[in-house]
Amino acid sequence: MPHPQIASDDAIAATARALGHPARVRIVRLLLERERCIGGDIVDEIGLAQSTVSEHLRILKEAGIVVGEIERPRVCYSLSSERLAELSELISQVKSCC
């Protein structure tokens, strides 16, 4: 079984990879401002094709950064408070060491 710190490091690395594209950062910023957002509204705000936004949302969901809740016929997206707390803790640790 992996050491707990290694698992955490792997999760942080996956999060960093998922945030490694400007469009995904814009999606996260939008969700920070609005808390929840319908997929079509994200497409309108970001200004990319629906298929492109869907791919970026898939990557963010796989990394655990974004969650999607089905509200037929739409999907409402929001940020994962658990993952945001992990990122906040990491940033605090980095700040305290310097």
C-alpha cells in the first residue's frame, strides 16, 4: 500500500497537470466566481467550441477538481471543495517554508 504522502503527492501532481491549460484555468476561475454553472453557460463565457469545453471539463473532472451534477437535460458544474482544501493546504505549506 502506498505511503499516504505519496498518494497525496500523486493527487497534487494530477491536479497540477489538469490546471496546465489556460482554458481550464479560465473554467476554474469562472466556477470560483459563480459557484455553480450550467455547461452551456461555460461555453458562452469561455468562447470555445462546446466539444472543446467538454473535453476540458472531462479532464478537470478526472482530476477531481470539478464535479458535474445532472439536472436534466443539463449538467451543472461546480468545484470540488475537498480538492480546493487540499490545494489551499499545499499552498500554505509552500508559503510557510519560504
